[in-house]
Amino acid sequence: MRTLVWLLRALLFFTLFAFALNNSHEAVVRWFFGHEWHAPQVIIVLLAFGLGAAFGVLAMVPAWWRHRRAAQRIEPLPTAPTPAPEAPAVPYAAHQDGV
């Protein structure tokens, strides 16, 4: 499982790296009142993605706090130890109707 996670991380890294190499030409972001920002296109796209992700996380923080406070108010249920499952009394071969 750890190997699979590292392979997925490597795939994500190389995909983003190839994206960056293919989109390195200059782009212009035009703001209000004639302000312009010149930067490589990959920087603009990744910055927009990062700001969107950060905004999404910050928008979820109040709900997380509310759920956390509600979960802390709930009294945990006492847990009783569960007994181990017993072995079957009849062997498996006896259930096979002569097949």
C-alpha cells in the first residue's frame, strides 16, 4: 500500500512538472484600473488553484469547529469486549452435498 501511495505521488508530481514545462510562456492578468501582471502561465494557473483550495478549506473551518464541539459534548458509549468468534462445529467438507 505504501508503494502504491508513493507511485501516485510520483505520478502527480511528474504530471504537474510536465504541465509546468508545457505552459511556461508569459501570460498577462489584467486587473482593474489598467493594472497588469505579467507571469508565466503555469504560475498563474497554479496560484489560482492554490488560492481556490485555500479558500475552500477556510470556508469549511467554521463547520469543522461546530462539529468538533458537538462531538466533544456527546458522552462516549461504554464499550464491552466482544467475544472471539467460535470455530464451526461441523467441518466445511460436510456441507458440500457430495460434490
